[in-house]
Amino acid sequence: MKDERTYKIIGACMEVHKHLGCGFLEAVYQDALEQEFILQGIPYQREAELSVFYKGKKLNSSYRVDFYCYDEIPVELKALTAMSGTEESQILNYLKASETHVGLLVNFGKPSLEYKRYVH
């Protein structure tokens, strides 16, 4: 199933990577992606707090995701030369804990942009 929203987010990430390449700190990519989201009209919250639920009840614990787009898509950015399973676990935990269904993990740390769409 094609999801126009995630395609648009990935396209914005590609645009940032095209202009900056790899080698910057994650914070630089966050700043640039925020500007690209504004230019492309992608609704977002930066460093959004994701509530954690247990059996339908909100817990005191929460997560902070780099971006939360369209009020339901967590987007986690990385700037790593090699990703381990930890990053994948992180986005999956965001999906489970926040009871959202689709999320993106994006790595700017390589010559080609790496991204993966996760569905919970």
C-alpha cells in the first residue's frame, strides 16, 4: 500500500541529503530537515514527546522522537556510518509505546541516504 505522507517525508530527507551529503552531526540534519518540512508544507513537531501506554493507560514515562509528522508518524534521524539493531529497536518501541502504526528511521551518515519504513 502506497502512503503519500511517508513518501513525502522520505523525499524531504533525500533533498537534505542531496544538499548536505554525509558527515554532519545529527543536529545539523534535524535543522535542515525542519527547514525542508516547512518548504514542502509537511506538518511536524520537532523533538515531540511520545506518551507510553500500558493496557490503554498513559504511563509517566515517555520518549522523545526527532520529528512527529502528520500527527501520527514518528521520524527518527541518525547520522551513523553503521547502524546496529539498537536503532531499529528504538523506532519499533516508539510505535508500540505510542500506539502509532507507521514510523520512519532515516540515516544520513552514509554516502547514500538510508531509510526504512516500519509498520506496527
